[in-house]
Amino acid sequence: MNRADSSATAITDLVEVGLNTLHALLTIRAEINLAAGLLNQAAIELETSRLPPLYERFLGSGSQIENLIEQLPSSDDKQVLRESVVNISGYVSSILVK
């Protein structure tokens, strides 16, 4: 394999793996910000009748985060991130479903 071929392979790997991973991570970050905003809104909401829609949106955001995590390459960090999301979602569910 010559230098041009190895460079082309490296660039292809960067685009296919690196940029897709970056996109997934940035989208996860955006979804986490949305989920945090929903929790903040729920914390200051005075009418309990408005909590179920916020909870449904939170669940949808959590589901989106889990789907995006699955798109990440396998690693220990991926497993830690997945466990953190599941733990936080479970905690929030235990509070809001009561």
C-alpha cells in the first residue's frame, strides 16, 4: 500500500467513524440539555396537570439518547454513559410517577 492509499484510507476512516461519532456525541449533548431543561421546568411547575406532558417529553428524550449511544463505537466509556443515562432516567421516573 502506498502513501496515497494509506492517506485515503485514514481520511475515509476519519469521515466514516470520527465524524459520525462526533455528530452522535453532539446530538447526545443536545438531548441531555433538553432533558435537563424539562426537569428544570418540572421543578418550577405549579400545576401538577402539566407534569405528565413534561414527563412524556423527558422519556422521549431519554429514548433518543439511548438510541444515539448505540451508534457510538464500542468502548468502556460508552458503557459508562449508557449506565448513567439508565440510572438517571430510572431516578427521575421514580420521582415523577409517584
